[in-house]
Amino acid sequence: MILRLFSFVVALYALGFILFAVSLGQPAPGEASAQAAVVLTGGSGRIEQGIERLEEKRADRLLIAGADPLVTQADLVEVTGGRERLFDCCITIGSESVDTRTNAEEAKAWIDAGGYDEIMLVTSDWHMRRAAFEFRETLGDDVTVIEDAVRTEPTLLTLFGEYNKYVLRRVGLLVGL
């Protein structure tokens, strides 16, 4: 009986991983827009895609959440091709968060201060499921989260690590952690 239960759990875990790996986040549809966008740092193309959403007028404001405290606006202007006017008017650099959960908390304070009721969440495709989950848990039903994933080519190890983080976070919430 215990062996069957263990086999069932392993099979369920493996099936979940396969589904996770083949259903990565997608970019938001071209007509999708929001009052604001939140970019989670930590992967290539994320900040650039968030800035593109501003330039395309698909978002009016942008929070770059989880930036290293040593990174300055001048650093980001240089890295993103000299878009200083956007940084001056429309981009906030947040450096208070260190992981996905605290990214959501940092963003919530910014969203509440701005009075936004819809955001576009920008992160890597492999990270989107957990990030969107954390944001929805933190923001509740008051804020609509539009997923806008940056396409990547994640390794199997990256997918495996992210799937485990996602599963552990879901289980942690179920048991009250």
C-alpha cells in the first residue's frame, strides 16, 4: 500500500513537471494594456520588454522591482540605450525586494500608492507561473494581473528548480507557512 501511494505521488509529481515545462508563460497579446507594469529583475530581456511596453503605450508607469541597491538610474539608462526621458517621467526603480515573494510585496506598496487596479507583470516565461501566483496572493482580487512573459530557452535544470520552488510555495501556503 505504501509503495503504491509513493508511486502515485512520484507519477503525479512527474506529470506536473511535464505540464509545467510545456506550458510556460507567454507574452501578453498585442492589444493587452494596463495602467502600470512591473518588471522583476533577474533575467535577460525583462527590463527591455517592460520599457517596450511603456514606449508602445501599453502601460503608463513602470516599476523595476528587485534592483540591486547599487544600481543607479544612470546605469539603467546606459544599459537600455539612453531612454532617460522614460526614466525621468515614468519609471520607478525599486530595490527593497530580494526574491519573488518580496517583489510582490514591494510592488503592492507601489501599486497602492499609485492607485492602480491593473498591472502587466513582466518576467521570464519559466518564472511567470510562480511570480503570477505570488502577485495574485499578495494583491488579492483588487488588482488584475496581466501576464507578459519574456520568451527564453530555459535549461532542464532551470525548469526543474523553478517547478520545485512553485510546488513548495503552493504546499507551504496549504499548510500555513
